[in-house]
Amino acid sequence: MAGSASGSVPGQLSLTFSAGVVGAVVSLLIAWLLQRIGLFATIGCHLPVSSDEAWICSRLVWGGIFGLFFVLPVIPNSFFKRGLLLGLLPGLFELLVVLPIFQGQTVLGLNLGYTTPLVVMALSLLWGVLAASWLKMSS
């Protein structure tokens, strides 16, 4: 978060972590809503979205961890482009690590439907833009 008004390293880390959590909260709510109204099933995506506390908490913590990447001085003049670029990271992590290794799905989650990678990346990009927006409003 180069050029931030919050000059201290702990302040920057705290702000970027919380921005990641805020992005995760909103993107999780949107994912839950889209699954609840049946849109995921309609487009052939069977990505599990849970209301289990442990599942939600782990997503919020990972959102905060990925939020720490906003400390890096990547595209500092455009919060939207920065959010999109850094928003790729959690989506790729979900598709290449979480689904195949931790949840026993195929790489990219294709066994959950061929639209699963698109849904995961769309939600991830949304997370990035939301987190970047939170940082912009907080700085």
C-alpha cells in the first residue's frame, strides 16, 4: 500500500488485512445469495457454499491474508485495476490448491461444473475490487 496515509507498517498491515476481510464478507454474501436463488445450479456450477461457521471463518481469514498483498506497490494509481490484478490471487489459489488438495475436487473444480472456474474467478475479482475500494475509502 505504497503512498498510504497510514505510514506505520503495523497500520498498513492492519488496514490491508481488514480490507481483505471486508472484501471476503461481501463476496461470501453474494456467493451465498447466488447459490440460494439457484443461479449457480442454473449455470451448471455446483460450488459448495456453506453457512457453517468454520467454513465462513476460514474464508474470512484467507481474505485477510490475501488482503496483505495490497501492501505491495502494484498499480498504485488505479484502485480498480489494482483490485482486479490482486483479485486474481485468491481465485487461482482456490482453483489450484483449495479445491484439488483440501477439498478433494479436480484441478479448477471442473468436476463441480465447467462454469466453476468462471464463478470462482468472478467472485475473486469482486473480492479484489471490494478490498481495493475499502482501502481507498480508508486512506
